[in-house]
Amino acid sequence: MGRPLRAIEEDIEEDFAVARNVPRNVTRDVQRPSARLELLEAVAAIDVPFVRRVIAGRPVVFVNEPELIAQVLVGRAASFEKSDFQRRVMGVAEGSQTGLGNGLLTSSNVTNKAQRKLLGRLFSAPAIRRYVREMAALAREERQRWQDGATVELGAAFMRLSARIVARTLFSWDLSPGDQRIADDLALIGGLLGRAAERRRAGWKDPSVIERAAATIEQRLLSLVAERRRRDHRGPAAESPDVQAPDGQAPDVIDLLLAAQAEGAGSAADYVVSDRQIRDDLMTLFITGAENPRNALTWTLYLLSRHPQAALRVREEIAAAGATAGEITPEVLQRLPFTLQVYKEALRLYPPGYAFGRRAIEDLQLGPLRIEKDSEVVVSPYALHRRPTLYERPAQFDPARFEEERASERHPCAYLPFGAGPRGCIGGGFALLQGQVVLAVLLGGWQVTPASNDPVLPEPRMTLRPAAPVPVIVHKHAERG
């Protein structure tokens, strides 16, 4: 099973200790797999409903049983708040306010509920149809960059594409293909945010590098807000070339936040849409909306490049559905079940949200599990998806796990790529659509093969990223008549 659990925990303690301002040695053997993932793999291998440990002097309970997880995330969700550790690490960067602030990932339960009620309007049925069309158009533009026989680094390609998709769909912001600075800043933030501040400083000669990247993203987003206010004040005829007017089918995130601010929505007790809150909500949606699909799509093509039979089946399904050259619509996506199974299996093996914490705000009993107030409760999709009791040969890539009949027999909380309950990912359905659309466009006429046989290890940061570049060689296939 690898290193002893206690030895792994000693490495993990650094993250908890730094978050609590306890001095620790911040050096790390970069040749060894991440201690966080070693711990989660050990929890999975133990194959029990929960594991209790004491880390940095604080009781931690790893809950790894679907029914118990359902209680933590759904049934008794009001008895838990967001982890203080996660709020500290994700909410700020380098001790400044350049992190995600009080956005959806870090806000309190009360604020989060109000945020979701407002921002959930982004995912109406008319909006989804428009999003699919725009995702496909941007994916086709990315595909045009590919050259037969060329090497494509998947992380960079999908960061660029994901940034353009989230910008156009949710922000009505048309990033140009050459706006590489935004993609570079997003990649930098995703690689550093999620480490405790001292670890970020130890890894970079210039500790202000994440602050500069975050400040650049913040300035661009706030310029969109300022321009939207000016445009609305002057009337719809006066538009900036950098901002597309909403198409009338659904408001974008800036529209929703500015309208809520103008109406005085919220109160001191839940959700005041101040200028600062607008900044935090926009930063959270933009950064996570680019980071999560970047990683999910990178892992998917990484797996397909190493499983040619599955990749061939995807290409054949795309061709049979008429998606190779035609318009991608929600109806076309329904004819791509195996493509979706592949994406879901990649999310099982490499869930972007690999672990998340909750803090018990009261003593409670969940079946056999007694949880004391202020205990740290960790739910890890990464560990859950590797539990042998739930998934036979859990380390193996097997898209057939998500055939409709097999998936319907699984407990709803046995598969958690987007969490569950009142704090589940607000854009989970959007993310599945994006994965399916992009795969349909890119793989319809193209094959990907590894540029290197070296395995790529996952690295837990803000999300579960590849620890190294993921180069593949792309080959164009003749379209079938």
C-alpha cells in the first residue's frame, strides 16, 4: 500500500499547520507522488466507511461511504460549514485579497444559498442551447490550430479553449485566440492556488507572482463590469468591442450581479451584492470555469491516447451521430452516450475537486459515526472513486462503468465529480455538456497518440492537475462518406 499512513500524515500536517500559522519546514521531495494523494489512496485502500486521524493536533474524519457522505453533504448539510482550512487557502493568496474571496467555493452556507439562487439563472434551458452552440464554435477554432502530425500540449490547449468558453458563455466576453496572457495567468493561478501560502512562497523565487496574475485577471473582469455599467447607462447602441451584448435569451453573470446590486438584493445577514462581492463572484466563476474543464479534458485525452480502442469507438460514434462536420446541438449530444461515458470515467479517475472539507458546527451522530463539534470532515471523490467495494479494479480505465444500467445501480453519492447537496458544483451539468461538445468536435476526425510513454502523475492544487505537461501527437483521419 506504499508508505506507512503516519509517515504520509506527517507531510500532510504541513498544509494544516501553515494554515493555522504554525511554523513548519516547507521543503518537499518533488520526485515523490503527492503526499495528499498518497493519504487519499491509503484511505481508499483501507476500504472502510470512515477513517479517523489527528493531523496538526486537530481531529480529522475521512468519510468514504456513500450513505454517510449523503448525510454530510445532503441530509445533515446544515450541521456543517465550509472547512476553515479551505476558506483560508482558497479565499486569499499570499495573505492578500487576490484569491477567490467570498465566492461560491469559500462563502458561508447562508451566503452560498443566496449566491446559488441568483447565479443558477445562468443555466436555464435557452441559455444551455446557446452555450452548446458557442462551445462547439470555439472548439472548432481550437481544432483549426492543429496540424496533422503536430505535437499538442493538452494543458495549454485546453486552458486556452476553456478560458474562451467560460468568457463567451457566462460573461459575454469574446477572448481572442491570441489573448495568451489570460490563459497563462489562469494556468499560473491554478498551479499555485490551493497550496498554503508558505508553500507557494517556497516554490517561487518571486512570491508576488500569483498576486500579479490574480490582479491582472481581476482588472480585466472589473473592466467588463465598468463597461457594462457605462453601456447600460448610455443605452445598448454604445458597445465596447471587447464586450458582446447579451443576445436576449438569458442574462449573463455580469447582468445578474449588477441587477441584484441595483435592486439592493440581500441583507447584512446573507448576501450583499457590493462591488467587492461582485469581484469575488466573478473571480470564482471565471477561474474555476476555466481551470476545472481544462484539467478534465486534459485527463480525458491523456487516457484516450493510451486506450486506442476506446478512442476508436468514440470517433466512430461521433461519425455515426453526424457530429463530425454538422452543428452540435443538445439532440446530437444525446446520440453520443459512449463519449459521455468516457468523460465521466475520466472524471472518476481524476476528479478536479479531489477533496473538500467541512467543519462540524455541532455534535452529531451519523449512523455508526460520532462527530464532535469543530471536527474537520473530509469527503474525497478521489478516494471514494478508488474504493474497491464500490468500483471493481478501481485504478483501471473502464468507460463501461457508466452504461445506463450499471450507473443506475450505484448509490447517488458513490460518484461525486461535482459534489452533492446544497453546496454541489453549480455548473456540474454545464461541465458535462462542455466535455461532450469539445470531445465531439476535436475527436470526430482526429486521433491522438502519446508523444511520450512516461506516465503523468496527478498533482493536487486548487484542482487535480497533471504534474507535468501532457504532449500528444494529433493525426487527421479522412472523414467517412
